[in-house]
Amino acid sequence: MSDIDTRVPINELKLNLLGKIFFVAAAAWLVGRAVNMKIRGSPQEVQAVANAMMASRRFQDELNHPGATVESVMQKLNLKHASAREFERILGVPWPL
């Protein structure tokens, strides 16, 4: 799964087959698998996806960081939750990761 090209706007990804493929690719990216995704949508939609993905990745990275503290993990978790809320507000579907 090296190149995924979503051909429909992001807000149409209501966890149909394409939506499931998108979230599988996003999950692979979060765990460090190289995945090249091309996302189409309004600038606001694309930014919401990018923010949710980056906040989730930063949270995972912080969990795996040997020097992580409870405070640093909670800060990343709060940012992840905020970006997930923004994702759902803009796209109408919850961020599952």
C-alpha cells in the first residue's frame, strides 16, 4: 500500500470502502509505515485531516519516548483530542485513531 489517491472529497468518506481504506492508510502512517496519500478536499478539510494525523502521530511518538512524563503524554493527548473534535466538526465523521 504505497500510493492511495482518494478521488472523492474527504467529507464523502463516511466509512464506506474508501473511508475504511483511508483510515487503514492513516493508521499505517501513524505507526511509521511509509504511506503516500493524496487527499482532495477543501483547504479546511485537508488541514483538519493533516492536523488530526499529526496530533495522533505526536501522541504515539510521545508514548514511545523513553523520557516521556505523564504531563507530556497528557499534553499530546489533549492536542490529539482537540484536533479530533475539529476533524469531526469539519468533516462530520469522528476521527477513529
